[in-house]
Amino acid sequence: MSGAATGRAREKLTRSFDDRLIEQCLAGDQEAWSALIDRYKNLIYSIPIKLGMYQDAADIFQSVCVDLLSELSRLREHRALPKWLMQTCYHRCVQYQRNANRLVGVDFEGEDASALDLASNSEELPDHFLSQLEQEQILRDAISQLPEKCERMVQLLFFELPPRPYEEVAEELGMATGSIGAIRSRCLASLKKYLQKRGFR
């Protein structure tokens, strides 16, 4: 199978997984609900965190989960779920800010703060914010497509603060410390190929 065909097959597999998961949720499968929340929890949490709403993040997460539980059956296209979650979570952030009467201008990594000003009358997720959230979710999906040991290695090396030393990573993964560098390179090469096929910028 060609590289392009492999990429299409993996993307189809990801969509099929979401489809099955959502169908199981709608059928009342509690384990499927847990898996769905686990799949998108980082996406949901990332929005209030980016907006500086650290103390409210857990409450907003819970509110979005309740919204998901009540509204999932009305979702017309399963592939629209990530965007729906982003927009719903942003709405919740706006509501929390208004209810608390706290108007916060956010400096989002050098972007124009006014674009994310929750004092705005619009509750639509700003386009550039949506684009960044979508790219981050593509990255999460890509990492989840890696073999289990690669996935865990990437998480340990690049997503923990402070960064884990090679010795600790090797011990947790049951590898020789000297092999971490070579395996990491192969894992990152696989990740890069997947991201390129998905148009990651």
C-alpha cells in the first residue's frame, strides 16, 4: 500500500472509530461515554486554559460534558463533533465570564488580544483561535495513531513539565537508555508523515 493510501486508511479508521464510539454512546454504553470524554478532554480543557480561566477550567469542562450528554443525539454529522465541542466550550467560557462579571482581554501567544476578548458581543469562536485548536487536535489524533510505546514515549518526552530525563523514560518503557534516541527519531518520523498527510501547519 502506498504512503498516501496508508494515510487515507488511517484517517478513515479514525473516523470509523469516532462513529462507532458515538453510536455506542447513543446506545447507552457507559464505557463508550468514558472513552469519548477521554478522547476529547484535552481539547475541552485547552480552551479555558488558553483564555486564562484557570480556576474555572474544571467547572467549564463539566458543563461541556453535560452539554455533550444532552446534545450528542442531535449532532447531524459525527465528524463535526470536535468543532461542536470547541464552539460549545467557547460559549461556556463567555457565559462564565459574564456571570462572574470579569472581562478579560487575553494575550494569546502574540496574537491580537481583542480577537479573544470575552467582552465581545459575539459568542462565535474567532477563526484564528478555531484554526489553532483544530491543528492541536490533529496533533493529538496523530499521536494516538502511533504504536502504543511510541505514543507513550512522545508524551513522556514532549508533554510533561518538567521534561523527563531519558533514564526515567527508559525505565518506565522498559527500554535501554541508549536506545531512546534512535527509537524517538523513528517515532517522530512516523508522526511527521501522518501530520503532513493531514495538512498540519
